[in-house]
Amino acid sequence: NSKNANTSYWYGEYGNFAWDPVNYNKFYSPVGNELWVTENGGASFELVHNFDGDKIISIKVSPADPNRIYVSHKYNGSSWRIHTTTDGGDTWENVSIPTMVSDFNNNKAIYLDVDGVDPLRVYAILLGTQDDYLVFQSHNGGENWQNLTTPTLDDEHVISIAHQRGTQGGIYIGTTRTVYYRDDTMSDWELFNSGLPLFTAATFLQPDY
């Protein structure tokens, strides 16, 4: 009854397991366009929801509210969506970044992260090299989105994101050559590459707590 997460050799095409913050035996897995959950460490799974379309990529469970979950999924070749639930998966709401906010870049793969203390604060990146429309955040569960991209990120190919719990909205973003950091006290992104090779493809970012 194994439910391995979607995988691929391409940026933006592989999914992740997402663990419940209070039950280490409970985690979610994206399998095709279906979201599955186990509460016994993977011995068995139950279907949470079928999102239709192609496949689910990013799953994030709020550390502050395990019933608040965010999912990004590829609906078709030219449309990516974000959905959220407040009841552990019984009902879902489409909270995708509007095309007018993303400059019609809704054909880009989406990776997500959620704030450590505020379940309504969610972060998103649109994978790719489109200047000015790479990093976004919402303070109200995806109802409205704010663009956090600045010219500092011009010519970068953004491929990963991670929120640092315990900071004031601190997020790292990885590109095909380096890592950047920004939090609420900063007006722009700063390189976070001390000790890294000159070119580092930051495919996956994970803070160490």
C-alpha cells in the first residue's frame, strides 16, 4: 500500500512528504493528482482529496495549526494552482495567485512554505527566470498575494524556498547558482552564500532546528 511521493528529474516536478507537527506517525504524500495521508507511519494510507489535473507538487502543513494545509498542483501544462484547507482536508479552497499579480505566469511550477507561528501566512515561489515575478507571500491564507521580488533577483532561476521558524518572516530562496535571504526587517534580498562554492544549485533547502 506504498504511496511514494511524485518524483522527477526536473525542477518543479517532484513532490514532498509533509509531516503533521504533533504526530510523527502522520504524514501526507502526493501521488499523481491525489493527496494521501497515513497515521501509522506509512503502514496504510487513506485518500484525502483528488485535485484532478496532472499532479501535486508542494504540500505544507502549518506548524501552528495541523488542520491548515496548503497544496500546489499542476492542473495542466499551462496552469498551476494553490489550494488550502482549514479542516484537515475535508474541504478545499482555490487560493491561487491571480494572473494580474503574477503577470500571467500561472504556467510556472509553484513551491510553498508556511509560517511557523501564523497559519495564515504562506510563501510561494514561481520557478523560472521571469524577472520581477518570482517570490510571493500572503498574510490571509492566500486570499491576497504580495510580490516580494526585487531587481536583486534579476537573471536568477529560482528553484527552492524555505521559511526559518523563529524569525520575523525570514525566508531563504535557492536558485540554480546561489541562496538568498530576506525577512520583515529587510527591504531587499541579500546573498546567503558564505562558505558555499561559487556556484551552488540549491535544489532543496531545509533549516536545521
